[in-house]
Amino acid sequence: MLLISLFVFTQGKTDNKAFASPSDEKSGRIIVKFLALTPGFYKDSVFQKNQVAREEKLLLADTHLIEVSESSVGKVVKALKRNFLVDYAEEDYIASKTLVPDDPYFSSQWGLAKIEAPQAWEVSKGSVNVDVAIVDTGINVNHPDLASKLAVSVNCTLSSCPAQNTTDPDGHGTHVAGIASAVTNNANGIAGVSWEGRLMSVKALSDTGSGYYSWISNAIVWSADNGAEVINLSLGGSSYSWTLENAINYAWGKGVVVVAAAGNNGSNFPFYPAYFNNSIAVAAVDKSDKKASFSNYGWWVDVAAPGVSILSTYRDNYGELSGTSMASPFVSGLAGLLKAHNPSWNNVKIRNKVESSADAIAGTGTNWVHGRINLCKALDCYSSSEVTPSPTPINTSAPTPTNTTTPTPTSTHTPTPTQISSPTPTPTSLPTPTPTAVIPTPTPSNLPWWCVYIPWHYTCQ
């Protein structure tokens, strides 16, 4: 009798008028799903009680779209949730298209899709106030996809790091720079991780790709003293150096995020400066999220990133390279995005976010500590109402191994007395074919647009 007394017969009032468009931010739209077999007259009574202005049945069973005054949305949602015949009620959030840059080679940049960069760019594209120092062979200052991004160019293979424009005959530094922060959405070339971030060309390796630890140490200190928020070190060697470690610690003490390639020796032996506590050591994975055969690995490696057949700026053109050198700037670009989105964050918070948001792919806990980086998770775009508000919660949690502090080398690390030990440039011997700017023509489909490029994504299955 109690149940029957709640039923109120009302005239159905489905309105055939078009609902407010997504641009009408104060539409007051609510989605409500009733339990199966709930009588229509009871639904009408609920709508009438909550002063619903319009109602429309959705294609999902027992699911309705209603419209109330904007000021009463919260109150109505709460009231509906208390109704024992209502399965759920929620605001009808607005979803926007995911940003796709118009750079012609973007479709060939599998690494950006793997780390969910397009979704993350809806949250942050970087900032001109964030500088990523590329400590390397220099950057070709005339490259059309990099020239406008260069804040400064210096040469630390000379004493005191004088200002000097570089052409980068080797091409390694130019390739690394493009991954981190090529000019993006300019209908030219490739896309970089950090769209708006600036680049500092800090030459510390010769035109053939090798250099003294002293050059590298100077480059690190110079970068820290001249405003770099992130330093990328796609270089290294197997010899320990107090000077190099002190330079890393100096930069970290100045609040800089230091990112370094784990090395291409295919071993778990220390590789410097990636091995040091205050640098984020980065391993390389392929398209299948498997450790690249050449990549170093072990408990001292922090995260992984794409590093096989990576397309980027190269010399005067574009080309593919493989190596942990390529993996490192993906992480540097991410650090730049995080700093741009959270200007008050220090390097500790940024590093923690990079590591804690990584996907725990196969090899996590053995080949690297935290997993393969995920830009979307790092920028919290799954939970951001600005990016992908969704009525169905998406489980983005991934098991993350306990954060292990990398021990500082002790007296068991015997410093190598020589200052002429040349770090092994990464990659060592790699093909550099110039890619053909061919963009696959998407096949009409009901699947999301990104399935053309990342068919393995869970939304494309």
C-alpha cells in the first residue's frame, strides 16, 4: 500500500523542442536512469515532483535526459539519487573533441599516441615560461620546426659556455630537441611533447657526438644558473665522476628537474649521469611496450618511455632514431608540461608525479621502478571536467611499485681519475632514414578518431 500511495498519475510531457546546445553552459541537463520495469507513470511523477522543464528518452534502456533550472541541478541530482527506483543520476557533462595537431608527420609519431599526449594537451600545451635545456650536440638553430622555440644557444665545449649559434652537423641534439618541444600545430613537420615550452641549446658534445665530463658538468651548471626548469641529458658514460654528480646535485638544489638516458648497453650496470639519485633515469620501450633490446635496465632506472624508431627533427630535415636518448626527451617534455600546468610545483613534486602516474607495464619492478610514462594520467585529464568529463568513472589507477630511493654511490664507487672519458653517445649506430610525409586516410567508422593511430587503445576494441 505504501508503494501504491507513491504513484501519481500524470500526463506524459515529452517535449519535442530541441534541447539546449553544448554551448549553452547553463542548460541544467541531468541524465537519470531508472531501474528496469519502473512504470512510466512513476517516472512522470518523479519528473513532475522535481519540476522538470523537458524530458527526453535516451537510447539506453530506462535512461532519460531531463532539463531543470541551472541553479537546481545539484539539488535535483541529490533528490533523484535518494529515490529507490533510480539507478543513478548525474549531470550531463560536456565533452570536447580531443586536440589533434595539424603537423603532417604527426600520424607517424607512435610515441605520442602511446603516452596519450593528445588527451593531455587538452589540459596543458606547456608554457613559454618553462625552459628545457637540451645538453647535447647542440640544436640546429635554422631548423623550421625548432628555430622559433630557441631561447638561447651556447657552446659549453668552450670555456665559460659562450653564446654561439649551432648547426648541429651530428643531428643528435636536434633530434632530441624535436621530441621534447618541436613547434606544434604549425602545419609543418612533427609535434613536440611540450607545444609552448622553450628550448635552450646547450652544446656539451662535439660535432661527432662525444664530450668530456667537464663539458657536460659545465653545461648542467650553466643551465641551472640561467633559468632552465628542466635539463635533458641524452648522453652518458660508464665511468663514475664526482664532478658530474656534483653538477647534477647542484642543478637539483636549484630546483631543476634533471632527466637522463639510461644508456644503450643492454645491461643493468650503472650509467652516468642517469644512475645518480637526483636524475630521472629513463629506459626505452618499443611500440608493444616491451623493453628495447639495447636499453639498460635495473633497480636504478626510474621510468620508461618510447625509444624505438622515433621520428623527429634531424639535421636540416626529419628522421627516425632509436635509443634511450630518444626516450629521455619524452620525459623532459612531460616535466615541462607539469611545470607549466602547476607553476608553484618544485622539482620534487614534478618528479613524483611523473613517476607515480606511469603505467605499470610488463617489466615494471625489474627493468624499471615505476613504469612507462603516461601524459594523460600525469596531468589528471581523466578526472578533469575540462577534458574528458564522463558519466562513467574511468579506472586510471595502476599498481605502482613501492618507491625505492636509489642509493647514492658510496666509497664502493671508485671515481675514475681521468677527465677525458667520453660518454657513449646514444644512439650509437642507428639508421636515419628520412620519413615520407604520408598521412593515412582514416576509414569512416563509429570508433573514436584516435583509433586510426592507436587501435590498441581500450576504447577501440
